[in-house]
Amino acid sequence: VTKEFMDKTCHEERLAVVRVFSTDEEVMLLNDSGMMWESVMPCMTKSNKSMIDLILVYSKDLSKNMMAQQVVMDLEDGFKMKMDMDMYNSTNMTNGTMYSWMKCFSNIKHMSAMLNPEQDVYDSNGYTTNKHWVSGPNTVFKSIMDAMYAGPYMNMYDSFFLMEMDAVPIKNYWLDQFEMEAHEMPDNNMAVRGSQYLGDKWDLFKHMMPEYLVEHINGNAIYNLKHNWTQFLYTSFTAHGPMNMMEEMAFDVAFAMVTMAAMSGDPGFAPSWMECKGTNMTYNANTMLVGNYANTLLNTSFEFPTYIRHGSSKNLFMNLPDNDVTLGVAYFDQQGHLRETVPTNHPFKKILGLAYFDTTMADEEIPAPGGNVTLKMQKATYEPMYHLCEVAKLVDTKWFALTDNYHIVKAPVSVLMETMDKPVLPYVLK
């Protein structure tokens, strides 16, 4: 048996889950996650192959926010209490909340990214409304990488998983999955491993987007700190040159842009890619740990395939029951393909068609996956401008939706409700 084999097989991986929080709302989410993780346990038993730390990263100065400091101290003191009880069956700790999931971690610690108010900015409307729209996340990520490569955590970790507050565990043993995927990365030449965007908000204009944006791996990902390409991405992103990426784009998008440029032979990046022995496995979107749905609106019945959902719980909604909604259709002529799309997955058991041309009244039963759909056609009594009012007068359901014969039902469709008395409305840019 060679020394190299023994070093490889006996080496205990040092891993970290890095949780970033900034706003008061995120402080409360961190506090709530203590109890929530009790119902979605990170591990089955504590790993004997890895030391896994939980690092809590506050974007500003933790000592200047009493609420944030209290939440962090409660978790850290609770962890110490848990360790004491497990080892000695007693503890001197008097503060802190002890959770059973704490057994999964080797330590809980914190750091402050020390951003000032000008840096601590995130504006999802983008560069057009705020030049520094990604300043906050970029500067926090740089602080984390600085700590890993040259700061207090230098040489302490092999890989870490960046887990923002909207990365929500939804399946038990998600930490075990992280450990497994992190262990696979060195042997498979992986530097970054995570999820591309899995939602549908880009569908209509995806063909107009740059490839690196469409294919980029979301920042909630695993970073192999020992891979030279990870270090090159970090160095390139934080470099001050003619292309100041930290000011121009989110770090995860920049990582994709640099990687794809290197793979396509860009003279600025390709030599380093070759030196790092980059392959099509190095920047890797093959993961079951996390799925990136970002701001996609989803119904609560959606079955997520991954262990962690990247997408705020505020974007999960109830379905409006089928019997509570009618689809009102304005028919201006016989054209269109709406009728062909009725036998699909949607909640409209009743469709009321109001024709603005001569037609006979007719009822039709159309088979669909969710049950038969009744399509009732009749001539409109009023002008098209009164379509909404006439539909409201004729339907016998609590809710109705409106369209016309030039649209189709793009299944699967759900009518989402924030509560049973409040439908979800589309975003309106002010």
C-alpha cells in the first residue's frame, strides 16, 4: 500500500456550510431555521468521514446589531450546550437553544463581512436602476473567499457550500448529500458544483440571453477550494483591471462567463484553463443537493427533486380549487388555437366563450387530464369593451380569468392564491 493511497483514503475532509444573512428579515429566517431544521434533519448520524462546520456570515458588523448577535449567540451557545450534554451529560451553559440537528456539525462559528451601507446593496431590478446592484452579494462572497484563502479560515476547509437564506432544505439528510457530492468533486475534477436555473421565467426570451447567463450555476453551490480553477475564478473576479467584474455582474454569472470563455479558447482565460486541467466536468451542473428556482412562482404541490430548494417560501402558493374558477374567453373570430389546448393540465373546469360575431349557442364537454371541461359558447350581448363586466355577470364561480381566442392554454397551468381570498398578481414594473 502506497503512502499516496493511505493519505487519500485516510484523509478526513474538512467541509463547511456557509449561511449568509443581511437584513432583519434574514436574521429572523436564521432564527426560524433552528426549529425548521428539526423537521428536515441535516444528517442521519454525524459523519465519521468529514468534519463539517456551520459558518454564519453577517454582511455588516455583527457587534452593532443586537438582534442578529442574539440569534447567532443563541445558536453557538446551544451548540456548546449540546456538545457538553453529549459528552458529559451536563453543562455549565445557561443560555442558548439546543437542537438535535446540531449533532451533525463539528462546530458553529460566525464572521462579519463588515460591509458599509454603500456596499450592502442588492437590487434585483439590475444595473439599469442601480449601478451597484450586485455590490452586497459580491462583496460578501469576496469576504468569504478571502477568509478561506488568506484569512482566518485559510487551509481549514477543502470545500464549502454557500447556503443563502432562501436556500431551504426540503428533504431529510441534505447535509449527507452535500458531503457525498463534495467528496466526489476532487476525483472528478470539479471546481464548482451546483444548479442552473430550473424555473420557467426566462422561457420567452431565453434565446436572446447570453449563453453564460442561461447556463450559469447559481451561487448557492459547492466550491472546491483545493481546485486551481476555483482559485483562478476568485482571483479573476476580484482583480482590478479594465474589466472590473465585481462592479458589473453577480459573481456566479462572472464565474460562468470566465469558464465558458476559457473553454472556447479566449486568449485571456484559455491558458489558465489548460494549466488547471479544466474539462467539461470542472464547472458542473450535475447535482441533487440544490435546485435553483429563484423567483419562480410555484404551487405548494410541486414536487422538488432536490434536497434543498433555492427559492423563497414567499414564492410558494396554494392552488385555486378547480370548481372555483371560470375562464372567460373573448372570441373575435373563428381563428386561433385555444380550443386545441383545452385538453391539457389546467384548473378551468368551466370555459365561457363570448363571441363578437354571429354564432349559435352551444355546450361542449371536452375530456382533459384533470376531468371533463365544459365549454359554453354564446353570442356576446355587449361590445368587447364590456367583456369583463359581461363575464362577471354570467359566471357562477367565485373567481374568473380572462383571455381571448388568439391565446392558448400553455399547460401545465395553475391559478395561484396567496390566501383563498387573494390571488397572486403578476409583477408590475413601476
